[in-house]
Amino acid sequence: MDEIINWLMRDEQKDLFEFLVAMVMNLLFLALSALLLWPLGSLSLLFSLAKGYVVLWSIIFVSAWLLHLFQRFFRMNLYDRANAYIFSTLAVSTVLQIGWAAFAALAVSTGAAGSPIWLTVILYLLGGLSCLVAYYDVSSFYHGGLYRLFSLPLNLISFLIFSGWPAIGSLFFGWFFQLF
């Protein structure tokens, strides 16, 4: 076991380590959410978030692959076209973060409809925590300092905006959510 841990802690395994940490964090979040939501009778939100995380991971993989192809085609890298490389990656990571914030806000607003205020507060706090987990998911692929610095505040602010005005999240991302 020590050999595996030492192997994962090497610099060349950093991407794999961050991916595994993000996956474990996802599973741990869903398990703890289930323990919280089950007695409250709000398991529909948990199923919605679990389905959302499966779709998010799929989109992360596909978008990372497409972005890689795009950057290779236009010969974007940190040495030749650094600004184009950084901004294209920043654009993809921020769209993923904002998309998750919209999804979480819409899922929570649906789950909290007609609930008492104390339950609504708990569900919105859980939605905010789901944005933090999604931040780590996206950051496991886009792990530059600029992306991490920009993505977390953007994700949480987007969640607050979409929670206050769910119609905006539905306007921008509702067409996509209806596919799943």
C-alpha cells in the first residue's frame, strides 16, 4: 500500500492523483448527502445531483478531448501561443463551472418547492457544496492557477445568481438539461 501511495504522490502522477481525489470527493459528497437527505425525505435531489455528476464527468472528458484537438489543430501551447492557450482553456472551464451552478440551482429550486424554510436553507447549502465539489471535478482537468483562482468564485457567484433567478439558468442551460 505504501508503494501505491508513494507512486501516486510523484509529480508525474499529479493528474491521476487529482482525478482520484475528485472522484472520491464526489462519492463522499453523495454518500453524506444521502445520509442527510434520507431522513428529510428529499432523496429526489440526491438522485438529480448523482445524475448531474455523471453527466458533468462525461462532459468534462469530452470537452477536454475536444479542447485538446482544437488547441492542437491551431497549434496553441504555452510556448508559441500562450494567451490563446490559456484563454481557450479558461473559457471551457468557466462554461463548465457556470453550467454546473445553473444545474445545481435549478435542481435545488425544484427540490425545495413547497418545503419549509429550514429545509430550503439546508437544500441550498447542499447545492452550494455541490458547486464546490464540481469545482474540484473541473479543476482535476484544468488545474492551472489562473483557472482555479477564477473558477471557484465564479461558480459560487453563479450559483447565488441562478438561485435567486432560476429563469436565467433555465434560459442559458435549460435546453441542455432537457436532453438528460
